[in-house]
Amino acid sequence: MVASEALPLIKTGGLADVVGALPAALATHGVSARLLCPAYRGVEAKVDARRDQARPLGDPLGVGEAALVPFSAGTLHGWLLDCPALFDRDGGPYLSPAGHDWDDNAVRFALLSRVAAQMATIEAMTGWRVDVVHAHDWQAGLVGAYLAAFGGVRPPLVFTIHNLQFLGRFAAAILPSLALPWWMNSMHGLEFYGEVAFLKGGVFFADAVTTVSPTYAQEIQTPLGGVGLQGLLAARADDLHGIVNGIDDAAWNPTGDPLIAAPYSAEDRTGKTACKRALQKELGLEVGDRPLLGSVGRMTGQKGIDLVLQSLPRLLHAGAQLAILGSGEAPLELAARAAAQGNPGQVAFVQGYHEALSHRVIAGSDALLVPSRFEPCGLTQQYAQRYGTIPVVRHTGGLADTVRDADADPEQGTGFSFAAPDAGALSEALDRTLACLHDAPRKHALVRRIMGLDRGWSNAAQPYVALYRALTAA
Ligand code: ADP
């Protein structure tokens, strides 16, 4: 596995959840997976790192000395790519403390990809034979390009798109500094509208491409969802697979979650009421029986938080409360803060990234709003289902594959969904959600059903295992 983030090392989004959990699930199917991830500042201290066994790599791209440091972190094993000049700095994995892309992101993630390609082809580097390379998102998008540049025998490559919106685009002139041949600046390579796109390389050079839900796999082959890569993706349709992400059902388990106020199960949900009361108290909301709607996520155009804020008057009129946890674009944060200040006791906004609070919002809410404009897979709606919190989602990508509308299908519904990406359609779905919350027997049946869904990784990992086996048998 080659990825720029993985729990428990570092996380900015769903990619880290997936890469952190998939290896352990693969192990139960007899697949031994190891991870290569950059040694960002502070990561080494979070894992059991074997500095004494570090393997020096020299200065592969002329930007600084690098080394492979073996590590373990619970069920996750692999190597940290140590290169202090590129990774040992304050700020995030992709952004500076001021919130700008690091100027040297191209070389930072080219190095990750290049070292991965070497490890895949030179067993002596680690003493571990690689049968399949699995690279994730644009940051690992050049693995295939380097394998192609090296030539010779190589293991099959799987490339997974977690979010097509981030292509990793750079000026083509950087290719020589990445030690990539100039011919790759072509249609049959990395070229993308006069630049190079790392993610395009991932799609172009991989033996199989996966993305994180069947519906998203279809959407990205269309002009609306393909961000310019729809032609290539459609050309690769036979090798493109949609595999829905599982959830880490040990970390996200209401019967034993140490981060929530009280445990509960589908059979006995008294603890869920305690979680709701505790959350209302913690966020300064009026404590009581009003329906509490939650929202957890990055505050960007993708996630549709603006639609939630536009629906607010109707929500409040219907007597509901709203709890938002998130951070992102300043105008959206400002709008959420204004909504909270204008409606004390009924609307709460916590700005920031708070893992523990995300558990408490998801456990304590009656419904979780995920009105994304597009959503490759989405994890929070699946967490919500596990915690008996009814997801209200836009019918797109992985949301469409994991949430069946309970009005359209009363027997097998698993939430509520709406089609148009506007506040009117969301409000209509919210009206239907509130009607269900006020109908105790119906709510009870729906909540029991969603809490019983098997969203764990051991199920979800099976299609990956089948894919690896098909590629290695070929
Ligand atoms: P994406 O990867 O597009 O951000 P996902 O739903 O796939 O969306 O995954 C987002 C992950 O990040 C989830 O685990 C979610 O709980 C978490 N998350 C997002 N924002 C926050 C936040 N402000 N605080 C805590 N966790 C968050």
C-alpha cells in the first residue's frame, strides 16, 4: 500500500481511515499488506518505529537524504519514508500552516511514488516480496509512471481513486527534476491540458483502477463527474471497479465506544438518549427531546453545508436543533458561526477537527446530514447508521450506494435521500426525516435496521482480495 495518509499515523480525510483499516481486514483473508507513508513531523513518535533498522536510500531526487524506517502501529505495519528536507516541517501533509499547498508537493509525492516503485521491483530493499502494489490517490499516482520508466518485470499495480477532485496538477517542466522521461508529457502518459497530472498517471499506468463506490465509478466516466478525465476513465471501464469502503467497526462501535457518554446497542438504546443529552449540554443546546440533526465534515463546496444553512429557517420552524462540527472554507465557517450566534440554544457550531467530538455528534444526533454535491464514498453516513443515527443524504456516489430512502422503500430503507443539489430538495427530505422521528414505531424499526447493517471491513475487503488474486493469477 502506498499512501500519503493512514490512521493512526496521520489523517486529513477518509483516505486515512481506509488505508489504516484495510490491511488488517486483508490479513483475515490471508493477504499480508504493508504500508509506505511519508514520515511527516511527529508521525514517528506515534508508532513503534525501528530507527535502528533504517535503510538509507541516499538522495534519490537531489532534494535531501532519505531512508526507509520500518514501523508497526497496532495491526498496521510498513515503512516510513523519512526525508527530513521534504517531510519534517510544521503544517499539514499537503498544506503549509498558512493553508497553501506546499511549493514542493510535486517532488514530495514523486519521491513517495519513486521509492514505492523501487521497493516493488527490488526485493532486497526490504526483504519483502511485493506481489501487488496498491497505490492511493494522486500523491501515489506516479508509482505506475516510475514502474514504466524503470522497465523490466514488475508486479501488477492497483490504483484507487478516493477523490477525483484532487488531480495533483503541476507544470510539465518539472518532469526532469522528478527523474521521469520527457515522453511522459504526452497523452499516453501524464499530460493533462498542457500540464501533468499525477492522478492521470495512476489511472493510465495501473493494471486495475478502483474507486470507492460503484455509483462514483459510473459518475466519473461522465463529463459532469469526470473533471476532464472521463474519456480515459471510460476507456478503462473494463478495468475500473467500484468498491464501497468499509468502516472501522472497532473504532466505531456504540456498544464499546469510550469516546461517547454512554454505550448502547440496537436492543437497548437508553445510552443513545444519554448521548444526546450529553451532546446538547456540551454544545450549549437546550437539553430536551427536540430532534437533533448533526453534521460532521470538511466545510467545502463538495459537502453541501451551505444547503444545510439555507434550510435552517425551515428546520428551526419545525422545532429541530442543529449541531455542526467541521472546518474548511472561511465563508462557510463564517456562515455556520453566524447561524449559531443567531440561534443560541438551537444551533451549535464547533470549528476544528476533533476526532472524539465527531463520535459524540454522530452518537448524540437523531439524524446526520450529508447533502454532498458529489461524494466518492462517504464514511460518516455509514458511521451514523452503525450508531442508529438516520442519514439524510443526497443521492450521489457512495451515498447512493449505502443509503436507500425509507419512504421509497419502507421495508428496506436505510435513511432518507434527495436528488437535486439544492436547499429545496434537502428541506423536503428533512421534512420526511422529521416526520419519521416523530413516528416512534417507524423510527424504532428504521434505527434497528440501520444498526444491524454489516459495514465492517472484513466484508468490504473481499472485492480487493478477489482483484489482487485475479491480477496475480493473470
Ligand atoms: P472526505 O474524505 O471527503 O473528507 P469521508 O466521509 O470519506 O469524507 O471521511 C471524512 C472522515 O473525516 C470521517 O472519518 C469524518 O468523521 C472525519 N472528519 C471530517 N471532518 C471532521 C472534523 N471536523 N472533526 C472530526 N472528524 C472529521
